[in-house]
Amino acid sequence: MDQAADAWAAFRSPTPERLGTVVNSPELRFLGDGFDRLAREYPWTRDRLSLTERRALAATPPEGISRFELFVRVNRRETRPYLGDTSFFAILAGLTAGDEPLLAVDDDRARLTPLGRAVLAGEAQRPSLDRWLGGVNLIDDAWRFDDARERVVRYSPTVSPTATRV
């Protein structure tokens, strides 16, 4: 119970520093792996995409794809089940929202936008977003997942991380 309470506190914390302290144990054997996967949902240092967002963009063919088939494709990439369809569709909605969407959805078919293609190609960054991940509000762009170090880090760019317009 203590380990579960500590994990819940780490998840709800307003900063992500404690995420890496949650480890697997005989009682909660997948807990540490789950927190490692959760960390990969933070915007990445290179493009501001989370792992799920990157996989969704990469799995979208030029001719488009139904939202459900996109969910199936992305879900197949997971080592263990991570998201249900409702959570995935909420992430997808974030990719289609705002003045600079990365995906367009028409008649339940998702297609990459020019900005989506540019972000996926590493030529632009995802526009800033206002969303919560556990107890952390990501609006201030202070926390990113560093894939080279495989952990969430405090992010302080030397150049403004605003999105490149295409």
C-alpha cells in the first residue's frame, strides 16, 4: 500500500521529478514500466510531440485513415496496453485543435496537415499546448522528455521553442 500511495503522489505531483523514482516490485510488477511509459507522454525536447502523438502522425498514410484504424495501428506499437480508445481520441483531438493543427479529420478520416508533415520530418516543432499530465500542467513548456537520457527534464531552450510555421 505504501508503494501504491507513493506512486499516486508522484503521479499527482505538480512537477514530474518523482516519476523516475517509481519502480517495479513483486507486488506491483508493472508499476515502474507504466511510469516510464507515462514519462514518454511529456513533450519531447526535439519536437514537442509525445510518444503517442508521434506514433499517430507516423501511422497516418497520405490518403488518410479512419480514427479507429489509427488507434489500432498505434496501439499495436505498445509493449503492453497503454491507452484505451477514449484516451487516444482525446490525444487525437489535441492534434486537430487550434490554429495550427497537425492532423485534419473530415468524415472520421484523419490526414496530416502540412505542419504535421513538417513536425514529423523534424523541420518544425509542435505548437505549445495547454494540457495536464497527471498533476503537471504543460502550458509553460518547462518539462520535456529527453529521449537521449530517457527521462523527463526541466527544459530551458537556448532558442525560443515556438513552432516553425510552414
